[in-house]
Amino acid sequence: PGPRTHASQWAGSLPLGVLPDRYVLYGNHRDSWVHGAVDPSSGTAVLLELSRVLGTLLKKGTWRPRRSIVLASWGAEEFGLIGSTEFTEEFFSKLQERTVAYINVDISVFANASLRVQGTPPVQSVVFSSTKQIPAPGRGGLSIYDNWVQHFNRSSSVYGLVPSLGTLGAGSDYAPFLHFLGITSMDIAYTYDRSKTSARIYPTYHTAFDTFDYVDKFVDPGFSCHRAVAQTAGSVLLRLSDSLFLPLNISDYTETLRAFLQAAEQDLGALLGQHSISLGPLVSAVEKFEEAAAALSQRVLALQESSPDPLQVRMLNDQLMLLERTFLNPRAFPEERYYSHVLWVPRTGSVATFPGLANAYSRARDTAPGSAAWAEVQNQLSIVVAALEGATATLRPVTDL
């Protein structure tokens, strides 16, 4: 082995508010391969600007966050997310019990066409609300939301045409928060016009040409997209920290679950049936989750129209906060020791459905009936059903045992 190198990370919190034991985390890594003007310094610039703005608000004495805001600068991300992972390992219990959400801004500006957000489904509503109020740079009066929906969109059975919220993999510092701690997470950036290029990454990525001049001349002249990302991330951060009820719409998970279920029925159902594996329990679990999520959303609306008891608010917010944790199962994927989130473990199968089920199915498809591979398909089906039943129980009134 070569010489050992010390890598450090920094985290600071703003002065405590009404709910000091509830954290909204915001992070960016600061290490780079060479000069790193885009990766990660474009994101570091946003982090520093947000800290300046929040500090100015505090000094004026007119604002204090309702929940604690924690700003983090991670080290050794490029060597395997080491800083953020070790932070989550060191403070595992505290973070898992108290963290409302994690906002990641790694590369804040890949290019200057449109916003791109990846995240778990409950963050969709707060991101949409924020982007509707912020002007898109260089787009003649369009909001960031309107510009975003022109570049990346999908047809929602609930909302109609909306911007596409991408899914989170494991490529940046959100990974330990989502896969290890089960914390609602998102990643925010400005990116390309996909109708003009299929590039996955910007041309100077991880090279000596990733310089300030490159950003200033080609990526974001005038740095207006950097400002747009800072405004978006800052608005989301403040809404999560200051709202009486957490602006996390857990009913938005239903669309994802329904899509996963439909894909499983259409693409896996026939062969599963031949091996005596029924999707019936999964159908029932999704339906019950949908009912519980809708009922909780109605309870939140009812309390918003009244003068709720603080303990009722706290109780409902904890249900919203803890939902993502219910999808963790550290024994679900023994071959993937880093991952425990049963909905967002990387999918190797070709079917866009529950990833553990899809992966097990792809391995079993060409094996004999009664094989260990088909037993694992049944096991993975049971794992996702149990997770959904646990999530449903978390969303129901706390008096329902």
C-alpha cells in the first residue's frame, strides 16, 4: 500500500430554531481531480453563496430557521464518496432519527439549457413549487419550471405534463444518505439541451482544462445559471426548514409504485405465473399504500385549515420524514453490501420495475423450475411486499396498531 492521505470534511449548522432536533442537510464535495472549476467548484460556489445569504438573514435578526440547517463540505468524493460516507457512518443514529432531507449540489452547472433534478418522489412537489417562482436565465420571462418542462417532461396520470424528476443512482454524495440512512434526497444542477446533444458529461470533465476561463467563456458566461441553481436550492432549503408541515408529498410515491407494478405485471407476470409466483400480494400492498398515503395527505390538509396542536404537527411531520426509512432492508441484497433501499438499489434487469425483483428475475429466467434462482425471485417479491406493508403502517394514524 502507498502512503496514507488525510481527507477531511466540514459541517456547520445555523443557530437553533423551534425544532433544533430536526435537520435539513445541504452538501457539496470540494475535492477535484485537477482544477475542478465545474466539478465540484461550480457547486461549491453555490454552497458558499447560500451560506453568505443565510448568514446575512441571521445577522439582520429577522429570520431564524424553524429546523436546523446543516451545511456540509465533503472531502474525498472522487475517491469513492469517502467523506460523506464516513460522516453518515459516524453519526448514523443521530442522522437517521433526525434528518428531514438531504440536498446535494455536486456539479451545479454542466451546461446552460435547463434545470435537472434527481430525487425521491416526495421532493417533487417542493421542487416544482420553488421553480415556478424563479425566472429562467436568458429565457425571456419563462420560469425555471416552464423552461424545465420544455426540455425534460413526462405525462403524469395525476398532474398532466410535468418536468421529469430523475432517479438517484450512487454517483455523488447523496448515495449514503439515501441507500444507507433512508433519507429523502435530491440532486440539483443545470444541464444540456438533450435535443442537441447526447453527451453524458461536459467535455473537460476530470481534465486539466476544467478551469475558471472555460466556465466563464463557454459553460455559463455571466454565471446566470449558477445563480439560478443557487436560487432553486435555496428556495427548496428554506421551504424544508421553515414550513410548519414538511412540504413532502408522499402521495407522489404512488405514481412510481404503480408504474413499477404495471411493468412487473406486463413484463414478468406470465413467466412468474408459470413458476407459481403470484403478484397478488404486491398488488394488494401497493393499493394499501396508496390508500394510506392519500389519507395522510388529507389529514395534513385538514390540520392546515385549523389551529393544530403542536404535537399533532410533530407527529405528522415525523410520519412524512420517516417514510423513506421504511424501505430499508440491510439484508435484502447480500451481494450489494452498500445498498439497502429496496426501491432504489441499482437495477441490472431490463424491466423498469422493483429493482430487487427485476434483478432476481433476470438471473432466474433461463434456469430450471424449482431452482435456487427462482426461490430468490420469490424472496425478493416478499421483501418488497414487506417493505410496502411497513411503509403503509408508518403512514397510518399512530393509534392504529
